[in-house]
Amino acid sequence: MVTKAAVLCGGEGTRLRPLSNYFQKTMIPIGTARKPLLEYIVRLLGYNDVKDITLLTGYRSEEIEQFFGDGSKAGVRISYSKDPEGMRGSAGSLANAVGEGKLQGFDNLVVYYGDVLSAMDIRGLVAQHEARRSALTLALSRDYKVPVGVAHVENDAVTSFREKPMLPLNVTVGCLVISRDCIPILRKSDLPSRTS
């Protein structure tokens, strides 16, 4: 089965201001090597045998294209799909790439959020997706560590306080696998565009 990837890297990164005034959010240098976050993602995909990658760009797209080129330096093949002005949101970016013919010839499409750093076993996720013959497989984490303290309040009084607790929630970790059978859903022309 043929697996390709689409990496969502078009957002403006408003929560990362002022850094994102100077860098596309996926190009912000990470770690002591100061490599762009997106480079780690591209290399993670390649390491997991996903060598055909389409980067779905928008804001500061030229920064990404100049850095990665055709992907040969990272041992992968990279193509680009730039969102038209005013198109926002993950589904809109995917629909645009499908409409441009950039996402063709695959059995499984790994959709990876370009601002999520992980060491995820993407190969294993795709294998599970195929074994279950799923239409869509969403990678989840079973616990969520709240980044702030949580107070329990009774009758206007704080009765207990937990600093950054783990909550038993299933949260998305920014990666999913879509079967080609789902692509017609993205072709619908009535997908809403989001401007925030």
C-alpha cells in the first residue's frame, strides 16, 4: 500500500507572537541544533518510510519552500500546496491540495500538524489503520497534563488545589491517517472557510 503525507504548516502562529512575526511557526528553531521544527517532522516521516510529502502552506510559505526545496536533502520528495487567500482551517487546506491534484496516488494519507514535535511511531499507526481497515485513524493521548494549577471550589472557598494535574482525557496529538476512500468528502465545495 502507498502511504503519503500532508503536513499542515500554513497557520500564522498568532499564539507564538512575537516569534511568528519573524518566522513561520513551523520554522521556529528548536533545540541546541536550532533546526526548524518542521525539519524534525519531515525527518520523522522519512524515518517511518513516508517519503512522499506535501507541505500545505500559507503564511510565509516562501520561507518553507526556500529551506526544503524538493526534499532531497532530507531523503524525501516534497511538493507544496499553498492555500489561496482567505482559506483557513485543516479541512480547507486538505481540500485545496486535493483540488490542485497534489494528493493523488495513495492508499493512506498521514496528516500531520506542522507545529507538533513528537517521536511517534507513524509506521505503527499506519499498520494499525490498515489492519483495522479504518476510514480514518486519529492518534490520541490518553492523559492530558493541564499546563496550569486547578482549584476545587465549594461555596466560594478553595477546598483543594492541584498543580498541573493529569486529567483522564483522550486528546489529539496532531496526527491522523485517512484512507483514500475519504477523499471525496474533501472534494465537497461547501466546506466552510475559517478566518481566525
